[in-house]
Amino acid sequence: MKNNKAIQKLALVMVVLVLVSLTGCANSQAGKTIKPSESADFYGAINYDLLAEKTIPATEGEWDYFYELDEKTTGQLQGIVSELSNSGKTYPQGSSEQKISDLYACAIDLDARNAQGLTAVTPYLEKIESARNLDEYLEGLSDLSAIGQSSLIRYGYYQDDMNSEALMVGFESMDALIGKEYMEDPSMQEYCDAYKGYIQDMLVLSGEDKETAGKNAEAVYAFASAVAAQALSPEEFYDPERYYNVYSYDQLLALYGNINMAKYLETQGLGSEDHYVVFEVEAIKQINAMLTEENLPVLKEYTKFVVLNDLADYAPVAYRDLKLEMAMKLDGSTEKKTDQRLAFDEVESLLEWEFGKIYAEKYFNEKAKQDIKTMVATIIEEYKAIINAQDWMSPATKAKATLKLDTMDLKIGYPDQWPTIGDTLQVTAPQDGGTYLSNTLALMKATRQYDYDEYKKGVNREQWYMTPQEVNAYYNPANNEIVFPAAILQAPYFDENQSNGQNLGGIGAVIAHEISHAFDKSGSLYDEKGNYNVWWTEAEYQKYDELSQKIIDYYGNYTISTGEPVNGTLTLSENIADLGALTTVTAVAEKQGESLTDVYSNWATIWAKLSTPDLEKNYLLTDVHAPAPVRVNAVLSSIDAFYDSYGIKEGDKMYVAPDNRVAIWQTNATK
Ligand SMILES: [Zn+2]
């Protein structure tokens, strides 16, 4: 799915504390099971009552606090949309108020959407359909790229791993439809078959007869599978050795040897770059092999389907609903969201920074910013102390690590400099002839142009990769920065009415988690300026690898409700971050005399989660974070102070012998 791909891209340039993990069936029926003891299942014990009273909403595949806060934020922003829509006022052309109210008016007028059909995108689709040869097909792709639809020859702009002062163009595999992880796992066949049916239904809707559409769907799926087989796995996207492949202009032309790549690059304004980076070399070789005159029919069908799929949310309702039904099949939800909610979600994503400004002005608690700054400073000091206490690191390496902590940038709430993308986004009111799809295409085109212009301007370290209304956080190795959007600074993560211990177990642990990414398996390979630059001695990094291997094995001993083991390799970097986080906040709480039980119980609370079996399977295959119960229990079982706090002793399920506890940053002498 395109969405999965976007998350991978994000993981490429930064590590995200993204909506994570899953819970076992036992937990989703908490009310019917016996409450476990804290010494047997800490996560289950702490969250027992909470999860017994929560249910997964019918429109969702999961319930957790990310969802709950997102609903709160959505309610606040929907209130703003209603006010604007019902005010009866006319807003100045180009103002946020005008754009939001006019775009929402287009989105919610379903009759108009149905009447307009695909008119706005038809010229693009016709150009693909009528292509008589590869050159003409490539021209069609080039036009689509201008509106942000680059599904086959995909590239993006990133800070250069080897020189964070510069931006680079990075090429990746194509849109992999349902995704590599599903396609390669026999137990996901049911979903893959459903996806083939979905492709067929979309093609039928676009005018093909059922039989033809069925054959085309098979061919499109087979094409995507062949390429997906060569694509990188999520964990490989953490490893610069795998994804950072430098290509000269001539080498890139040779890689795409079956098409006129020189012409394509020229149309993209990218014909004279110093170098290019190819993330997924083998996948692109496979794509190139498929780019033949003989394959033109399947290439055209693939492109048509991806465009319809990408634009379905803004198209006639029949397209939107087909896409929604497929998404529901994947996440196990049973009820469609309302038309109003869908319209809001789409408009919010198209005008995310317009909403971001309004949200930050109206709802951000400025006092929280100061509290978080203080907490970050305390945690960073503690981190330094822990690193300096390691007996396996040399003074020179410790000095480098300390420098990285001292120079780490912090962003809280909302950007100091708002992105100027709003100046380039225009929405035409329905009464002036604007339709939902035509406005959407115009917005996508302007966004594409904005991204290109920003690329040409060079690195902008003020840029945010999340909006203020997003309930999330991230570490960006290219800028050596940690970022906490406004919306995550709420309970249970942070609240001035919670105890300091609870805040340390909530936002404190989230902060320490993000800081830990500076020293996770891949983060540790970047220096304080964000450049890939191995600053460890060989012996030290070998030690790091040994400790990592122990962590991989340790997590592999944990299972989910189906009995399937956690993938310790896929989740390694996130587990290193969780372990480092709890070690650090434990030390801070001890020094401040805060209650450790408050710290640990809130760490369990923030990961409370219910999810459908469908989503549980999805996460086990694709999520770089461990499942929620494991994030809580595996981490705490490796924290010595946790044992004293709860009287955990040998024989308890939460008990792990001291020699078997894992960490990169150890509080005792090297194990
Ligand atoms: Zn993380």
C-alpha cells in the first residue's frame, strides 16, 4: 500500500515513534479473563481495567491513546471547519479560512463529485492509454509526475547521508500495491486475493468489462510482485550500507537503460545533478527489465490503477468506497466512517499546514514548552552520565557521543518558521468553477513544485516532517534533532496535573526514546552534524554488535497471542531506543526522588492497545516497533530497578536472570 511505502520513506530519513504495535487476543477480551499479577504480566496487569472498558471502534482497526488523542484533535479541527462553513462570511481569496471552507464545500458535495466524474484527471489517463510506444508512455509518466503521481519512476529529495549540508535525489522502487510483506507471506494470501479483486473492481469502474479487468488485474499484480521481490525490507532501510548507492548521471542512464532516462530527467529538471542515490538498485533493475514495448499493455494498466487508487479519495464516491472497503479488509474494521469525517480527513491532509497553524495558535499550551525543554535538558545530562560510565567505550568515543548530545537540536510544539507552502496553494470555490478533483490536482501540483523549489534552495534545518496536530514524535539523524509536535504533549504522555513520575514514564520516556535513536544501530553511525561517519573504533563497534545480537535473541523469545515470535531483527533499533529510554528515565527518577512505580505504570499505560487480528498480523510483518505488550514487559524485565519496585523474584514470569538482561547502555559492569 502506498501508505506503508510513505512510512518507509520517512524511516529512511528519520526514525519515528510511529503508531505502533499490537496486543494479543487475551488483552482484547480483558474483561473475560483473569487479571494477571504485575509479576506475571506487567502490561496486562496495569492495563486490565482500562482495556476492559475500551473497545475497538467499528470504523477502526485498533484502539490506543494515539487514536484517542487523534480523535480529540480531529474534533477540535472539525469544529473550526464547521465554524468557517456556517459563518455565512466570505473570506479573502488565498486566506487559510477561504481555502479550508471552499475545499470542504467541494469535498462534501457528493452529488457534484459524482456528476464531475474523473474529468479533471482524464487528460492524464488518456495520454497513458493512447501511448503507442515507450517514449509516449514516458511522456505520460512525466506529466503525471508533475502532479505528484510518480508511481513507476519514483524519487524524492533527502538530506545527503554523506553530507547533511546538501540535498540529494534518491530513487526507490515503484508503488508496490499491497506491499512486499503481504505478497511474500503465504499466510497473507487471503488479503492478496482481495487486493487483486480490488484492482479488478477499480478497472471495471473505469470502464473495462469484467473479464478484461480480471486479466489485467492479474497481470498488474504479477508485475508488482516481481518488483516487490527485489525491494528492500523495512530493516534494510535502516542500513546506509544497503540503501546509499551513489550513481553518476551516466550510471543512472545505464540503470534505466531501456528508456530515454536523459529525457525523463530533463523533464523533471534533474538533468545536471552532481550525483544521484539509488536506494533499491535490484528493484529498479527489475523495473527496467519490464520497461519494454512488449510490456506496454501491463505498464499502462498498472499506471491507470495506481492513479485511480491514489485519487480515489477525491473522485466520485464509488471509487472512494471501493478503496475504503479494501482498507477495511486490511485493518479489520467493520464500519465506514461518515461522509463528513472522510471529507474532513481528506481536506486536512491536503491543507495540513493551514490546519497546523490554526491548531497551534488555538490549542498549544506554551507553558508545556518550557516544561518539556527542562525535561529534555535533564534527560540529556543523564544520558551523558550513563554513556560516560560505560567501560567498553574509549574516552575519545565518549567525547564524540557527548558532543552529539550537546549539539542535539530540539523542536517542540510547532515550527519557529512556518513553511511557506501555504503561499503557493490555491483553492477555487465551487461557484467559481472549482471541483474537488480539479482543486486536489492543483494542490498536488503546487506541492510538487514547492518540493522542487525547496530542493533547489538547499537544506532547510527549520523544516518539520510532522505537523503540530500529529500525535507522534521523531528523531532525524540528518539534523541530529528530536521533534515533539504539540499534539503529543497531552495526557497520558504529559500533563501538569500528572505526577512527575508519570510524566517521566510518559513524555520523558518518549523523549529519551528519541534521543536514544542518535545511538541506535544506524543512528550511531552518524556524527553530530548528521553525516554518515563511523566514529567508533572497530573493537567498540564489534562490542556494539555483540550487545545488539543479544537484544535480537532476547526479543525473539517473546511471542504474540498467536504464538508467533517477535522479529528481533526487524525491531532492533526501536528496541535499543526503548531500552535506553527506560534506563535513562529510571536514573532521572531515582535522582529526583520520584516514584518508580509511577514511571513504570505510565510507561505501560501509554502503550495500552486493542487491535483486530488483521492489524495484528500487519504489524508483526511491517512494524519496526515491537508489539505493545512486549514493548512494556521485555523492556522492564531488563531494568534492574523494576525488580525492586515491584518485588519481582526468580520464578515470576516477569523475571529474567541478571546475566540474561539486555541493553546497549548498561548500568552495571559489562555483561
Ligand atoms: Zn523510535
